[in-house]
Amino acid sequence: MTLYIDPPTWPGHGRMWSHLVSDTSYDELHDFAASVGCPRRAFDSDHYDVPSERYAEAVRRGAREVGSKELLHRLTSAGLRRRKK
């Protein structure tokens, strides 16, 4: 059971964002995201969009810091990648 987060380098809505994923299940991802204050509406198909101000808390609680390519690799390898239609 591991959660992964990439650096907050994605701009949007006047903020910088990270992506948070699980390599185990969406249930694990939803529970962890809620524990760091991310609302369910931040879930985007297969990941959570995490504002930069929540990044340190996610890492402190155990999310593993990885680059964006590694995050995508982990998500895909786990079979949890959902492509947008």
C-alpha cells in the first residue's frame, strides 16, 4: 500500500497543483485524500488534484514524493489508470 504524489508544478485556477495516486485501490486513495483535507470533488478519474498548500501534509502522512513520469508509471502498473474519454 503506497500513495504517490508529484511536485506541485501544475498551474490552474491561480494555484499550483500536485497529483495524488494509489498503487493499491481507489478506496485507499479516497481515504488518504480525505485525511489530508482534499474534498471528493478533487478526484479526477484516477487521481486527486492536490493544491500546493496540502502537499507537505500529504508527504508528512506518508505519500511518497515522485516525479510526474514515475507517478504515471506507478498508476499504470497498478492497473488503476483511467484514460479520459
